[in-house]
Amino acid sequence: MRVIFMGTPDFSVPVLDALIEAGHEVVAVYCQPPRPAGRGKKDRPSPVQLRAEALGLAVRYPVSLKGEAEQADFAALEADVAVVVAYGLILPQAILDAPRLGCLNIHASLLPRWRGAAPIHRAIMAGDAQTGVCIMQMEAGLDTGPVLQREATPIGAEETTGQLHDRLSAMGARLVVQTLGALASLKPEPQPDEGVTYAAKIDKAEARVDWTKPAAEVSRLIRGLSPFPGAWCDVAGERVKLLGARVVNGTGAPGRVLAGFTIVCGDGAIEVTQAQRAGKKAMPAYEVLKGLALGATVG
């Protein structure tokens, strides 16, 4: 097929690779414009732009798709289908209607659960037993379109958002290739009205650990916000990110430090398995403890 690919972050890159490997003709790649990043605040291309240019593909990064000129340029590509995954812009109806077979979105949840911006984070933070990927026909609503294919996967007891992100990215890449191959025979399934939840964008204000919460909830927060933005606590006046955790036995006042990097919660305790001090790389907890004295309590 003649495919327009629309995506921006790391999550989207395996999908682009899979489309190329499957023999589809990617006639253009759309992504977000380069953004200032790093200490020098120089414009940095997105992961998709870098990969597309390495593949010799035409890259476009309009600030908006609402203008008539941008919409005309999009339609002029005469694509069979657009594949959209974590692109980052709202697609106007004229864009949705331009490809012959419409626009397909790869969404990292089992719709209608976790529509919206942060489905992977929210699934872990909510304690969901499973999540998955849906291939959806796009329409004007927020992740409301009918589903063509879906695949579920269990969420591991100690799995982080970063780990689940990589698994779902690979799953989405495989599933969208299958979908394109069987598109003529697939029947779109409207999403039910029951079970709708919204995955709001992660707010950094959510990231401070509240040790009065049950250990299971604290563990989910730590794993759900790993690697970014990273749940954190105060250790002797230093903000330390907690990036991996498991629930363990432990009693005492919330915030009390037990052996190693085990901290008491409102009910039970958690063992921190990975952490990151300010200005340093993420490391296994035992490495962090070589240079960090936890003291009797953390805040």
C-alpha cells in the first residue's frame, strides 16, 4: 500500500520499521517539529524524524494541519492509508478523509479503557492485570473510533512503564502489519459505552511518594512513573527518584527505613530496586546506597 506514517517518539519507530520491512511504500512521514532540548537548548529532531531520514524517507513536520495548504499537500500524496501512532497533533476531518482507506491509529490500551494521552502509565498506576494494543479506525472523537484488531498482554508484577512501553510498541508494529494485510476482510467493532476511562496526561505533581498509602499503591506509582517523570522522595534534603519497586513485608511508621532500601508504607512496605540521585544515572538500589545514607526515615 501507499502509506503515510504519522508518529513522533521512540514508541513509533518500530512501527515505521515494520511497515518498511513488510514492503509497504511509505510516501511521507509526518512528525512533530524539532524541539529545543539539552543544555544548549538546540533544536533536536524527534526519534521518528531521525529514523525516517536514515531510511531516506520524505519527512514533514507542520506545526498544524488545520490550514488548507497543509491539507492539500497531504491529499496530494494519494495514499491508500495513514498509520498514526503517538503523533501529537489533532487530525482535522479533511486529513482523516484524505487517504483512500482512512487513518488507522495504534493505541496502547484495550479500548475503551484508557483513552487519551498516558494509557501505559495509567494502566500500571491503576493496578490493571492486563493491557494491550488496539488498531482503531480514526474519527473526530478522542480515541473513540471502531476497533479493527486488538491483542491483550498481562502486566508483570514488577513491570515499569518503560518496559511495558517497549513490549507494546513491538506488539503494535506487528499487529498493524497484520491489519493492513487483512484490511479488506476485517469488520470494524464499535467501542462499547461501558468501561470508558481516560488516561490523563501525567502531571509532575503526582510524582511525590506518599508513604501513608498502601505498599501496593506506592509500588504501582513508582513503576508507573518510571522512567519519566520518575516518582521521588526526600532523602536528607535530596530529591531521589525511585524507578523500580516490589512489595515486601514490613511494619512500622510510614516512611521508616528498614534494611537496605526497604521503606514502610501505610500498609506493608516496598523495596526500591532502582533509583537515581540528582545529576546521576539510574542505578540498581544497592549501587545508589554506596553513596547515599538513607537515615531512619525518608520524606
